Amino acid sequence: MGIVRKTKAVKILLDLFDNGFSAISAVDLVERLKDEMNKTTVYRALDRLEDDGIVHSFVGKSGLKWYAKCKSSCTADHHNDVHPHFECKKCKKVMCLPVEVTIPNIPNHTIDNTAVFITGICDNCND
Amino acid sequence: MGIVRKTKAVKILLDLFDNGFSAISAVDLVERLKDEMNKTTVYRALDRLEDDGIVHSFVGKSGLKWYAKCKSSCTADHHNDVHPHFECKKCKKVMCLPVEVTIPNIPNHTIDNTAVFITGICDNCND
DNA sequence: TGTATTAACGCAACTAAAATGCATTAAATT
DNA sequence: AATTTAATGCATTTTAGTTGCGTTAATACA
Ligand SMILES: [Mn+2]
Ligand SMILES: [Mn+2]
Ligand SMILES: [Zn+2]
Ligand SMILES: [Zn+2]
């Protein structure tokens, strides 16, 4: 189970995700919120938000953990809304890509989960 | 530039990759080779092997770094042979998948690199 | 085959991300 | 308002990987 109490810390985090950047790393959040809450609180609150299907996480190319808000379709038990993530090597922004990636059939393998991480140059930096 | 001298450590590593498991994490290698070389040596030798296109690396679901041998088509300057990686949640093995994943067009984005990491159950564990 | 050069190594110390233990605080419930 | 306990803050620890530096051993060459 995830969030039980709507604490100050949780409200601040939810607010940040709503007035949304596309995705933010745990490290960035810890730094950005260092005057408002302890880094342990950031990590633990993110854990709970993810448990509840409010945010989802993924690891970037360097192994850092990133978080982004889930679409309303996600719940605690079912994490729908699976999509690739994109890191712009120019502006360093990381974003969710609302596209579908099809994995070809892999004989005798049962696919559980697919994580796609793309790097390149984003639309904003491209023109 | 990568490997210049064929040291004992490099030979041991190459030997491991040849009598190949599919993919192995740096952490596993450090542990497995702890009696034969220092962990710093493992990390540095892997770096050089990757520079030369002899092995390639990728980040697993938990953020750990994994290594696998490259196909002969890879060189120091051109890393061909891009493919998804698969982790079996039963036997915990991680392997290279020799399949092609097509990324749909993303308007105005320039794609540089794509990493696909799949989890599920491997052929061996499936029957 | 010996000597010189320096890439590579070992070891200790360090860094960064994340996790943990525990006493304290503040949401929620009554 | 009093009670309960989820959530927090702070200190400490763990884990993965890196760095600096003195030493060693692979290669080249006399
Ligand atoms: Mn996303
Ligand atoms: Mn591979
Ligand atoms: Zn950009
Ligand atoms: Zn398996």
C-alpha cells in the first residue's frame, strides 16, 4: 500500500508533478526540495506515490532514477500507460513519449515489461 | 583508445566472455574475479574493452551496469549490433536478444540511440 | 636477452545515490 | 481534545563506481 496520509511533503511533490515538467530525477527532486524536506522523505514519498500508480519511475542511461506522473488510467495494482522515455542530449530534459513501441515476438519468451529509453534531440531544441 | 596491452586481467575477462554467459553485471564480475584481480581493474578493463568494441554495456532495470560480448561487426569507432536486452525474473539471467525493435517516428525529434530492456521469463525457464 | 618505457595494476580513499534504524512529529480517527 | 501510528528528520550505512598515486609487468628495442 502507498499513500495513507496526505502530508505536507506529499502535497508539495504532487504539486510539482502537476505543474509538470515532463520527468524529473530523484536527485533533482532532492536538490530542489532540500529546504522543504529531507532527502529520505523525498525517496520514501516517491516510493509510495509509485505504489499507488500516481507516478512511475524508470532508470536513465546513467543509472539514475527518474519519475513522471502517470496518466489517470493507472492504479495501484495495474500500471497501464507504458511508453518510451526520451532524453535530449542538448537541453538534458527527460520526457515521456506518448507512442507505442511494438516488441517483435521472441520465441518461447514471456514478456512481462518493456522499458525503452531513447536519447537524441528534442523538438524544442531541433528548431 | 582502449586495449593496448594484453594483460593477465584482460585475458581472464575475454576468456569469461568467450566461454560465454549471455551477459554479466559489473558487480557480478567484480565478485567472481575478486581473487584474481582488483575491482578497479575490472572496471577499467571493461571500459577499455568497450572502447574497442569488444564488449558493450547497458543499464539494467535496477540501474546496475551490465556487459556482453559484441558481435564481430563492432569496432572501436562504430558500434553496430544494437539490440534489446532481456532479464528473466525466474533465473535472473540477462541476455542479448538478436531481434530488431522499430521505434515509431517521433515528430521533430532526432533519435540518437535506443535502449530496450525487457523483463519476463526466458525460453529455458518456460518449459 | 637485457634494459627502458609506460600502460595497466593494486590499494586506499573518495563520491554519489539510495537505503535503514530510530526517536520524534503530525495526520487522521474517535 | 486525546489517541494512534504513518510519516518525517537526522545520523549512519550500504552499494556501485571513481580517482590518485606509487608499483608492476607488458611491450619495444638495443
Ligand atoms: Mn513516463
Ligand atoms: Mn547485448
Ligand atoms: Zn532538448
Ligand atoms: Zn530464465
